[in-house]
Amino acid sequence: MTKKLFILIILLSILTVGWGAFGCNGIIAGRVITSFGTPVADATVNLYYYKVKIEEISTTAEGAYQFTDVVWGKYSLKVEKEGYVTQEIPVSIGESYGCNAEIDDIVLLKENEAR
């Protein structure tokens, strides 16, 4: 009985710590701009892990965003702002991808530009 309890405690400890203990916790950062290269302030950037939203932040006046302490895995970023076409891009952290992901500029097109 005590051996089973010990194994259960170890497994729960691993789950509580998270998989980051076995890889690396990193940063996903980048910038959101218009097709003219102008920063897009106050765009909503959502971080998804297997279609589950993990975190939501807004871009700065310079169009910058940064997610910190991201556990390794495959994610997607969804960038939205009213009047613009939503963009979604895949992002990977850890293992052979490296602990940090500096994303190329994400270009948001105005809805009338996309037609």
C-alpha cells in the first residue's frame, strides 16, 4: 500500500511541476505590423496549445508582444484586431527548436486590403 502511495505522490509531483522541468521554459516574442510596416498597437495576441487558449496579451504601442515562461511544445499564435484580418501561425519551443522563439513580423492586413 505504501509503495503505491509513494508512486502516486511521485506521479502527481511530476504533473504539478509540469513538463517544463524536462525541457526548457522559454519566450515567444515578436511584433505585429500593417502591410505598410506601421506597428499595430493594442492587437490581441492569443497563445494556443492544442486549440486551448493558454494566455492573451495586447501589443504595445510599438506592436510588440512577449509570452514568458512558455513550456516546450507546439503552439499557435492568433492575432486579432478589429478592422483587420485575423492571422494564425504555428510556433514551437524546446527540443530541437530552441528555448526561445523570435517570430518574424506578423503582418495584419486591413479587411479592405484582403479582398
